[in-house]
Amino acid sequence: MKNTLTILLLLGAFTVSAQLNSNAQTLKDANSIEYRLLKKYAEQKWGEDYEMIVYTINEHTDAMREVVNIMNEGADKMIMFSAFKKWSDNSIRLEGKSFVDYTMVLYTYKEQLEAKNSY
């Protein structure tokens, strides 16, 4: 009985985690080029591992939202530009637009800003 309950709880956790979060769903509903690029990237990266595709889409849309918030609050433009340049992937394109790895843009921006402000 205890093992059955544990298995059911784990299955429930996987089911919940395999859904788009609100940021990803909003981007999907808007049928945005960013969502379609991200979906293409995730599918190429993970093939038929749908849980990882959803996870990747959620992580990237959360990072995208944070990047937009930072830019709206007055980002260091040179550091942000450099991060975008570094993490744009021209091999994944739709409608003339390249995929941007927002998780890495965000990470690079934060690390570079911290380093710049430390001296």
C-alpha cells in the first residue's frame, strides 16, 4: 500500500511538472515567433523527451521574462548586448529571426554585471 501511494504521488508530481507554466502559456497563446523558436530548439535538443521539452520551454520563458524586466528597469546596455550577441544561435531560425538562449543571456548578464560592479 505504501509503495502504491508513493508511486501515485510521484506520477502526480511528473504530471504537474510536464505542463507549460503561465509565462510559457502566455507566449504560446500569442503565437509569438519567440515561442515557436523556443519550441523548435527544445524539440531539436530533446527529441521525443516531452518532459524535458516542456521543462526547457518553461525555463527559457521565465528567463525571457526576467531579461525583459531587467531591460525595462534600465539594464547596462553594453553588457546586455554582449550577452545577446554571445547567446544568439543563427542555426535555429524562423522568419528571419535567430533563437536566443535567454537562460544563458540572463546568467551571463548577471555574472558580468556583478564582476563590473566589484572593482
